Amino acid sequence: MNMADKRVQDQELDALFAAARDDAAQAPSSDLMARVLADAEAMQPKPAAPVVRPQSRGGLVSGILSAIGGWPSLGGLAAATVAGVWIGFSATPTVLPDGLAGLVGETNSDYLAYLDTSYAYLEEDAQ
């Protein structure tokens, strides 16, 4: 079969399809179409009833957790806390001569003077 034969065959098929489209007797009746559509609608699956679940109220921890942004934010806060504690415990003697105990002990009346010289006037006023 060569290309010329295929063209002739395609033209014959096109003529056949055009004749079938134009033939009104071949069109299905509206009664047949209504029955087919009714059967098709009857075969459609029915949707399942929606399941209503009660809204759960979270506790105190879940409320705080959602307020700060969830678990990723809590991870960042934990890392910052650990870093702050580490920096606090490893403070050099030039910053805090008595270390962390000097800040939380009973004799912490002059701790601001160790951090910055701009607070030195507070120590003089206290005496």
C-alpha cells in the first residue's frame, strides 16, 4: 500500500463519515438519550456522608507552642537558650570577676559596674 492508496482510502472514509453525520435517521431519539442518561446517573457512586469530628482543644503546651510558631521555633529558642547558658557559664574573669555566682549571689549589688563603665555612677549613688 503506497501513499496514493492511503489518500484515496482517507477520502472515502471522510465521505462516509460526512454522509453518516447528515443522515437524520441515524441520530438517536431523545427518548433513548434520556434512558441512557438515567441509567448512567443510577450507576454513579453515591458520595459518602461527611464525617464530623469534634474540634479538639489543645492544652496549655499546645497553645504556647502554636503561639511561638510551632516546633521549628521551639528548636531555635532551645538552641538560643543553650548558647546563652554556655556563654554565661564560660564568661571570662574580666567580664565577671566572680563568674555567674557573682550575679546571683547575695553580694550582687555592684554587678552593673562590671559590665560597662557607663553604669559606674549607680554604684557611687548607692553608697
